[in-house]
Amino acid sequence: MATQVIVLNGGSSSGKSGIVRCLQAVLPDPWLAFGCDSFVDAMPARMQASDEGIVFAADGGVSVGAEFRALEAAWMEGVVAMARAGARVIIDDVFLGGAASQERWQKALGGMAVLWVGVRCESAVAAGREVARGDRIQGMAALQADVVHEGVVYDLEVDTTHTESLVCARTIADQLPLARVENTRSTG
């Protein structure tokens, strides 16, 4: 079965968005890209600083509430529906809950051919990128660098610490046959 979905997981400023753009350029067929940043940006402003929505702490910590989880589940189902309708989809996410976050995607993706990709970056390098970007709370990259990978199972991992996005994208593109079909009995 041909890969229908590529899921990239990595901490803030790890280089996922650059890899996504390069993947879209090097893959022969068109792939749609959806990221957790655009999901958060689509939420009402009142939920972006609410215990029921999402809270970005001054130290870079992130916490989410019940309303966030409900909207996230609907968003995931919507993204998967596009893939089920024939679109090829790249998902750019930050698994703040590690394995539990992957389980939520596995449940939504049941029966789909998925390539799971871990995007790693040394904490200090990601923190430097975070400062250069200027659009993130300082400390977020360091806090997320390792925790987002805890308990997550990948088909492939890339490290952007010293490797350019285009090289990582080509590595991922070369591995598309590794995609696994998600078990529809997955729980999460």
C-alpha cells in the first residue's frame, strides 16, 4: 500500500517546517501539509490563554485543556478525512504527551499507510534557532527537545542539528516504502 500520510514529530524549532517545505518540493506527487501551529492559530484567541484551551508559560512550558483536546480530535479527524479522500498528507506536530500523543494520531489514522518520522535536534541548537526566530517563548525548544520523543515509535529519525532540511527531506522521501498500516484496533 502506498504511503498516504507522513507524520513528523519534533520539538519546537527542531526544523520540521523546513523539512515539510522541502518534502513538498522533492516528492513527485503533490502533498498537503498541516501543522499544529496552524491548528493553534485557527483557535479563537480566547482559547490561546485559557486553562480549557492552550497556555504558553513564561518558561516555555505548554499545557492544554479539555476544549483544546476536543478541537484537536476534530482537527485530526478532518486531516485524516482528506487523506482518506485521496490527498497525500504531511503532518507537522509536537507530541507534548509523547506516546499518548502518537496514540491519538494512530487511532485517527487506523487503516492508513503512515510513515512516522522523528525530527531530532540538539537542545542548544534548537534554542539558538528559537532566539533567531523571535516568534517563540524562549525555553520552549529546550523543554521539548527530548520529551516529545518519549515512548514514540518511529519508522525513521532525522537529526537537523547538523543536517539541512533538504537532506532530511530526501532521506524521508527515500524511505516512503517503510510506511506501516495503522491497526484500526489501536486505542488512545
